[in-house]
Amino acid sequence: MITVTFFKSADYFKGFKISGHADFNTSGPDIVCAGVSSAAIMTANTITEVLHTDAEVTDSDGFINLSLSSAEAKEASHLIEGLWLHLSALQKQYKKYIKVIISEV
């Protein structure tokens, strides 16, 4: 199962952490994993490469973490909120394979 944790203060999203594997399809492409990975990488790249926002990004097999500083978080928060909306919709369709959590920080 993929676990996605979004870190949110009272006003805005400050980052996210994604870990695990969906194991939706054991032979062939895993559409759940591909959908989550693609959305997360697009969000991280847009924040760092398009908005030029400082963010700490860690990425490895089955894991991605993005953290924004408080000063930078408000501008990029809308992108992270969009990722939350997208992955929450995936969770409704594939609830056995993805879990989305909001953690207040």
C-alpha cells in the first residue's frame, strides 16, 4: 500500500511524504503506482524548477519527501493542495492500494 502524508499548518500545506508500493498489478505496469509517482514528481518539479522555490526533496525507490520552509510554503501550497485533491480522488477509486493522511504541524 502507498501511504501519503500531507503536512499542513493552520493556513497552508508545508510538504508531503509518499512511501510504499501499491502492488495493484503484480505482472505488468502498476497504474496506481504510476499515477501517484507521476503526480508527485510533477508537483515537486513545478515547485523547484518552475516556481524556483526552495524545497528539500528526497526521492528513492518507493519514497519521496518534499518539505518547504515556512517563508516559501504559502506560494507553493496551492500546488501541494492540488496534489492532495488528486491523490484523494485516487484513494476513493483504489482504497486498498493508497491511503492519504493530513498531519497538522
